Amino acid sequence: MIELVGLAGSVCFAVSGVPAAYTAFRNRSCSYPRAFLILWAAGEIMCSIYALHKGADTLFWFNYVPNFLCPCVLVRYNK
């Protein structure tokens, strides 16, 4: 049962940035503070390094990969 809670949380985190990234991609612009986006991406990179070191399972990667890609898209289209 606790695995389902972890999976649900991971899915929520993984898709939370997708609407903003999609809107930015579609409109070719967004207006988030650059520091926020850089810290978000840096945090995901550092968490991924930690997860690699500790041998994290697939559940973690399902969260980290989309959460790294979303701020990258937002940085690309940030004005």
C-alpha cells in the first residue's frame, strides 16, 4: 500500500511542471523568475546525482527526468 502512495506522489511531482512547459512551448514565451527555474533544474540535477550514487529505483527516475526537462523548456522560452 505504501508503494502506491509513493507512486502517486511521484506521478504528481512528475507531471506538475508539464502544463507550464507545454504552455511556454506553445506560446514560445513564459515569465518565471530565472533564479527559480535555475534552482529547480539544479535541484533536479543534484537529486539525480544522489539517486545514481544510492542506486535509486525506477520510481525516483519517473520523477526526476520530467522535473528536469520541464524547467529546461521554461528556461528556453523565458523572457
